Amino acid sequence: MTGPVTTGGSRLEAGPVKPTSFVPTVGEISPEIVGEIPDLEAVISHWTRGAWSAEEWFREASAGWGTAGFFVRRGDDTSGFVVYGPRERLPRAGAYPLGPLDEDAVLLAFVAGDGHVRRRLLVRMLRDLKHRGVERVEAIASDRGASHHAPTRFLLESGWKPVRRGQHQGSPYTLVRIDLGSAVEVGELARSLVGRVRLPHLKAPNPAPGALARVAKPQEGSS
């Protein structure tokens, strides 16, 4: 309840306090808000070999390439984020012995959050890149959950395909790829992923699996 507040002999009517929204929202990462996103600075430092701060990297990416990340916020808390860009802006990608990366593909550097948040961020990223005419996205995924890398198992379960495997500093990594292909295929993948994301007070739709939504099984003998 609200009531009158007395200050200095005057009576002021206190208005209702606007409640904080706890419905998750997705926003674009801008240079101005990088400090509000936990662990983002460490991710950018890893993939740029310490050459850029997060603020500098997103400022340059925004000016010269376009959107390079999204975050999910619920109330005042950030529950996840995704970072991606052209591989020349993520120079550590060249250190992994996974064969040549596709010159035309965008590189997914990292996606953070629980399973639902990460799938939601992947959908947002893929829709953004498809709209910009990108045909393929690759990621250097960690088979053992190394920090600053997307987990291999999570990406395979989200429709990505294994390309090559290799060892880097004693840990196994997998180069994975997703072809955005037609708008129909991207739509099927998005519906499959969104079907696994439960939003508050909303009933999740039934998944509509397509060719890209099936779980990719690593092939024996790949290296």
C-alpha cells in the first residue's frame, strides 16, 4: 500500500513503486554496457590474445562489421551472452590445429548461460546472421568444457555438424559448423531450439525438427 509521506511539514503523495520485470529480454551488446556483463571481458581477452578490451572490440566490430553479440537480462541480472564475428577479429582461432577455417564463415566465439538461455541466444544470433546474408557459422568447441569455449556436446545437440577434431595444449577440440541454407531450414532450426526454451507464463510450442535440427553424431575416424 502507498500513503502520504510527510517531509518538512508538507504532505507528499507517494506513488506506487514500479516493479522490476522478471521476463527475460534479449539485447544487443554495445560498447557502453560491456562492463555490466560478467565474464565478457575475459572472453574477449582470450579470443583477441589480449590485444583488445571488450569495449574497444565491440566498438570496432560495431563500426566496421555490425552486431557481434547479444545478452539476456532478467530483472537487473544478466543470465547469458553470445559473442561472434569474422575470424580475423578473433585471432586466437588460428592457434587451434583444426585445419583451415572457412574464409566466408562467421565464428561463434562463446555462448554463456544455462541450456535454455544459450539456445535462445543461438536462435537470435542465427536469425541476425541469416538476415545479413551469412551462409555458414563455425565454432571451435571444447570437448571437455574449457573456459571461453562453447561446449561441443551442446552445439551438436543444437544442430551443428562436426568438421574436424584436434588437440590443443593437451585438450580436445572440435571444429563444428552450421549451414544457414534456406530460410525454411533456418526457421525449422529456430523452432526446434525455441521449443526447448520455456519462457515464464508461456507454453512452449512443440518442436518442428528439420534436417538442421537433428542431433549430429560425430563420425568415427575424423580427426
